[in-house]
Amino acid sequence: MENQKKTVQGSVKFAQQHLANERTFLAWIRTAISIIGVGFLTTSLHFTIRIASSPYINTLAILLGIFACVIGFITGITAALQYARKRREIEKGIFVPANFSVHFLTIIFTVLIFMIFVYLMSLLVM
């Protein structure tokens, strides 16, 4: 019984950190959903509006949609892993920055932005 009281008191002590961790997780999930939405929107608009009908641009639009979905999926998985990791760190009373996750997601977002740029430039050239 005494051990259970200590656990509850310890959890209450770090309640703000746990709530902040949950808000961060939900923000990453919203970001993942938005990225997937961008991929669907781009591909859908491309084939609905039919600005250009080049096989090269059609393939690029499909790849852009698929890549956005993959990035959204990776972002969601990374969010879940970081949430669990931060929860353990809060319980232990330590803090380790998430450098790898931040750098990795920055790189794949940059690739997505570059693909969008290439897509839009190819529409302009055609």
C-alpha cells in the first residue's frame, strides 16, 4: 500500500510534464495527418484539374502523393516512439534531447518540399 502511494505521488509530481508530452504527441499526429492530406490533395487536384498530362508529371504527382503518405506514416511512428521515450525519461527524472528524430524528420520534410518544388516547376515548364 505504501509503495502504491509513492507511485501515485510521483505521478502527480510530474503531471505537468506528462501532459506536455501528450500535447506534443498530439501535435505531431496532427502534423502527420496534415502531411498525408497534402499528398492526397496534390495528387487528387493534379488528376482532377488536368493542368498537364505528361507521363513525367503524372508520375511525379503520384510519387509526391505516395512520398507524403510515407512521411506522414514515419512522422506518426516517430511521434509514438518519442512519446514513450519521453514518458520513461520523465519517470526517471532525466532529459535527453531528441536530436536524431528532429534531424531525420527535417531531412525527409526537406525532400518532400523539394519534390513539391520540382512538381510545380515542371508544371510551369510544360
